[in-house]
Amino acid sequence: MKSYNKNNVFAKIINGEISCKKIYEDEDTLCFEDIKKDAPVHLLVIPKRYYSCYEDFVTNSDEAYIAKFFKTVAIIAKNAGIVDGYRLITNNGSNAGQTVFHFHIHILARMKTTEL
Ligand code: AMP
């Protein structure tokens, strides 16, 4: 597992150094649009605490924070106007395609209500 490096792009989004198209924010979680969409809806949900990947998050965070994070992912997906289901993806490690080493969940969906 990679150690956490605070120079990564999502850490810079959390601290405001880099802007994002924000969809949702609370004290623990931030959601914004992926800069390179792989689907009509492509959101990224990140915890504001620093974990390099999924394995780091579930191993080293506390259970209440983990549960709240995953419930927030569901609320964001529900409020995103997605009509017909969605996919959740996390790439755990560079061999799996992870390129940004701040844990994140991709929400991908084909369609929004407004596009019907
Ligand atoms: P992964 O390959 O699973 O680590 O996903 C990283 C994702 O972050 C990719 O889908 C990128 O398109 C996205 N990404 C990289 N930089 C930014 C940025 N500044 N704002 C929004 N999304 C980004």
C-alpha cells in the first residue's frame, strides 16, 4: 500500500488550492465531477481525511466514519438525478488503475432525469 502524499490533486482540492465542480460537501465528505468523464454522470466522492486507497481507508479509519462515508455516497447518488442505476468503482492500487492516491469512489451512470 502506498503511503499518503499530501501533494496529490485531491488533497489540493480539499484545501482549496485546486478548484472543482462541486456537487456535495459536508464536514467529512466532498463530491465533485470527474474532470474526464467516462459516462454522462461521473462523480468522485472522497473523504476529507487522508487515506491513500480503499485498503488504507477500511483498515485505518474508524467504523463510524467508514459507515457515514458509504451512506453519503448513496445519498449523493440518489440526489444526482440518475434514472436507471449506477456503478460504484474504486481502483485499489496502481496495478488496478489507481492514478490519484487519495481514496475515492467513482459514481458512474448512463443517464440523468434532465437528459430524458
Ligand atoms: P483513479 O484512476 O481511480 O485514481 O481515478 C482518478 C480520477 O481522477 C480520474 O478519473 C481522473 O479523470 C480524475 N481527476 C484527476 N484530476 C482531477 C481533477 N483536478 N478534478 C477532477 N477529477 C480529476
